[in-house]
Amino acid sequence: MTSPTRWQKILYRKQPFPDNYSGGDAQFLKELRKNVSVVHYDYKSAVFGCMNFLTHLDMLTMYFVLFLNILHSNWSPNILYGVFTSTIVFYLFFCKFLTPNVANGKEHARTIVTLFLFAYAFTPVIRTLTTSISTDTIYSTSIITAILSCFFHDYGVKAPVVSYPTSVSSGLSSAIFLLSRLEEDTPTLLLLVVAFTLHAYGAEFRNRLFHTNRIRMAMLFGFGQSADIQIRLSNEETRKVIKSRGDDGNMHDNFLYYDGESVTGTVQVNLKKANHKFEHQGIRIEFIGQIVSEVYYDRGNQQDFISLTRELARPGDLTQNAQFPFEFNNVEKPFETYMGTNVKLRYFLRVTVIRRLTDLTKEIDLVVHALSSYPDNDKSIKMEVGIEDCLHIEFEYNKNKYHLQDVIVGKIYFLLVRIKIKYMEIAILKTEIVGSGPNTFKESETVAKFEIMDGAPVRGESIPIRLFLAGYDLAPSMRDVGKKFSVKYFLNLVLIDEEDRRYFKQQEVTLWRKADKVMRRPGSDEAEEELQTSIPGTQKFTAPAPVEHPKPESPRSDPKSGSTSPDDNSDSS
């Protein structure tokens, strides 16, 4: 008696199940996720969120008080200069100590200087912007826009209504309405710069100061026992290490994993003070797959497409160093790690030691590669482009899908040349598409550029192309990843004439990651099984075998009309 066939969640093997079969009711209920968008707040997060909300209200109130006293000349202008200087000092502190990398700090400083110059130029316009509107209307409109800014403000906790652009624009609108009632340009300019710094950088400054650095502040003042957390993965000595770019812009060594591979290891908690009790409210580890948007209108927005949690210890006390094993079995990792300009996709392990005042956290990033396999008989790309009666070229690439270690082979054939071409170059363009609908943001980057011809070609000349991809930091093509972003690659052929006019043609190509070479006998079922099991997460795509049809008799071409006609001796019907 043969055992029943077990259903597997794969596409490359034929199984005796219907196409819409998903493992039965038990498997369906096991993978069913309910209320995935519900955000749970613990007591500590709620307290810090309320504290940030009250801090933001206090800052807005102080700004209104400062404006009213300057308007009615109750305070000396020196107070305004002091507030302006303090704002600049706090901003420099933010750029120096709270910004992840120096490049962002320089970018913020350049932005502040640029906006300061624009504010200086448009201050007279802002001051006389609402002279025909009553003061009561100005004050009421300013308060309404300030409340709207508070509603969309980022308080450092997960909320569905957080919108950085709406919060900043509403806050600046509130300030501009107020400043239109001042009579001098200098106070208007200084208060405008203070308002922009408050609304544009106040949330990030406060969140980084009170959330990211509160653990360091507690340790600095010696509030009780503390500990160091270390995460050790299994088989670190034999596991492959990949260099990837981190948030600070530097390259870091991270361990490589594949789809369906288990993530196991141990968590080591080392106490800093001997013979001191370490109280905690529980220890847990999370495996998280996350998409982070870096677009200006959606900066910092995070979407967790994978979130697995394992409880390591219940609330209690630690009197000595402790070690906790963890295991995430057969973790599904549907996407490849990607660190782009406007979006990032990362996998990481996060250990959290829950405490009353501040939690201790430790994160390590993992690199995930998504492997694929395409048939070798990929069709080539052949196109004819040009300008009527001026230029007519034909370009051909050997295929339209390349793995990351492949070589692009092709040729350019000139059918008609009546313009003086100076040189020709080919470039690889990477395009990131973030968002959807009206909020779609697209940005292209030149990965590589080569000059393949220097001088004017003649009719009938053929230019070969051979471009090696192994020397470039490329990622596979991605389509609608998490309904958030896509990554496309284009081969851009550019011709420049003697008048520096550019003629270009783009052709999209697909890049994919090839699995490591596996030694096997051709045509062996066991070898195919070994290939699928040796590298988890490999997708196999096969094409149907070509069908040969009998070739018809070749027609005779009419040289005048360019069309084909049957043989003269054949009977016409």
C-alpha cells in the first residue's frame, strides 16, 4: 500500500492536486492571519506617545506666546535673537549626534541655508500677504491649521494617520498666517526660520533624543543594572558572508540565507555588574522582514511583511549571564534583500529585553538571496530604429534575461547613415519605482557606461557589444514587491553627433540571480531532486519544447514593390 502524496507549496513540480488547492482546511486555517493591521500599544509606548504629544503642544504654545509678545512689543528683540540662536544650536546638535550619517547632516544644513535665503527674499511678500483679511479670521485659520498639524504629527508611535508632508505644510501655513501681522521684516524672517525648524525637524529630533538615546541616558546616570546582548547564529563558521550597505552608508558583513531556510542560534545576555540583580519583564526575539520608504513625501514609513516572535524568557530576575536558544523553522522569505536609494527591504533579528523604564534591544541584519532559473533557449532582442532619411540602425542582443554573472553580447548594424556621428555609448540604467497611482515616484540611476564606438560609422558597418555584469553591484529585477516598489533595468544605447545632439533607444532587460553550480548528471531525476533540495528557495521555470513545422516553399521577391509573389508558372485561381 503506497502512502498518500503530500502536497507541497511549489510550482516547479506537477502534483496530483487541483490548481486551486492550498493544503486543505487545516493548512488554510494554520496560515490564516486575522487583524494584521491592528496596532497593539503597551503601557510604556502609550506613556511616551502622550509625553511626545504634550511636548509638541508645549512647543506650539510657546511659539504663539513668543509671536504675541513680539507683535505687541512686550518683549525685547534680544529674546527673539536668543530663541533663534538656540534653534540653530539644537539643529547643529541634531546633525552631529542624532543623524545616522554625516551625509544627511550636510544635506540638512544645505537645505536650511537654502530655505533661509528664500525666506529672506520672500519675507516682504509674506508680511503683506493677508492685509485685506481681518485679524480674527487670520487667528482662527492659524489655530485650525495648527490643530491639523498636530493631528498628522509623528509622535514616535505607530499610527495610521501619520503624514510628514501634511504635518509640515499645515504647521508652516499656521506660522505664515501669524507672521503676516508683523510690521518688520527681521522678526518675520527669524520667526519663519524657527517655525520651519520646529515643524520640519522637531519630530525627528525629539524621537531620536527620547527613544533612540534614552537607554544611553539611563546608563549614563547609573539607573540600576544593565546588560549586553549578543546574537549568535548557527553555523557561523561555514555560512557564507555577504557585504551589504547599511543605514550609515558603510559596507557591513552579514550572513546569507535563502527562502525556506531555518534561522537558528542563541541569544547571550551578559550582565555588566557582578552580584547585582537584573530585573526584566520578559525576553523575546523577533524575525522581521521590513520595507522602509525613503521618498521625501513618505520618509520613514515602514511595512512589516514578515513578523515572527519567540518568547525566550518569562518575567523574572537574572543573577548571572544567561544563554537562550531560538529557532525559526522553514521561514518563508519571499523577497530578496534590497538597499536602494528611495526604498529598502531588509530582514533582521531583534532581541528585546522588556524593562520598566527602558527596553534593551539588539538587532542584526540578515541578507536574503532569491534564486531563480530560466531556460537556456531565451529569445534574442532584435529591433530596427532610426530617423527617416537620416539614420537607420539595427541592434540585436543575444537574449533578454541575464543572470548577475552573465555577459551581454550583441551588435549594432548601420543600415543608413546620413548624419555625422561623433561617438556611441551603451549604459545600464536602474530605475526604482516607489508607490502607486498619483503618488508614484520614479528615479533612474546609471550603473555602468561604456563607449563602444569613436568616430563616424559607414553604411553596412557592424559594431560588436560585450558587457560583463559581474563587476557591478547589481540586484535582480523586482516587480511590485509588497505592492510598494519595483526595480527595472534598461540597456540605453546613445549616439552623439558632431553638434552634440543625442539619439538614444532604451530596451528593458530582466536580471536574475543564478544558483551556485551544482555537479549533477544530465537527465538524472536524482540530480534534479538534488538541485532543488541543495539550494532552498530556487524557482525553476521551464519552457515548452519547440515544435518543428514543415517549411513552405520560399516565395520570390519582387525587387520593385518589395513584396512577395507566387511563382509565375503556378496557376491562379
